[in-house]
Amino acid sequence: MVDNYHLLSITVILPILNTTGSQFIILWELVMAGCVAATLPIILAFLRFQDKFMSRIAIGTVKE
């Protein structure tokens, strides 16, 4: 196992969240909390800059 979890990104840590020591028991609450923590910044960034994303898409689709 890796001892330096603080150096890894959350997408690398998510598959190894099985802390019970058993391969058959998965702490789904911990996995789902990790998934929310991984996706929340992306969703917030999209919502914050949604107008810029949409204008760039519109510029790319217009034919001259």
C-alpha cells in the first residue's frame, strides 16, 4: 500500500478505499463521498463559467 495518500489525486485513491481488509465488504458511503469530492469542483467550475463554455461552442459551430 501507499503510505503517502496526501500526494495522490482523489481519482487514484478512490479504487483503494476498501479499508475493511476484506475484498467482499465495500464501504459504499466512503466511495460515494469520494466520488462527490472528485466531481464537485468540476461541476462548480462549469456552473461558474457556463456562459464562456457555451459561447466557445457556439463560435466553433458557426460557418462563415
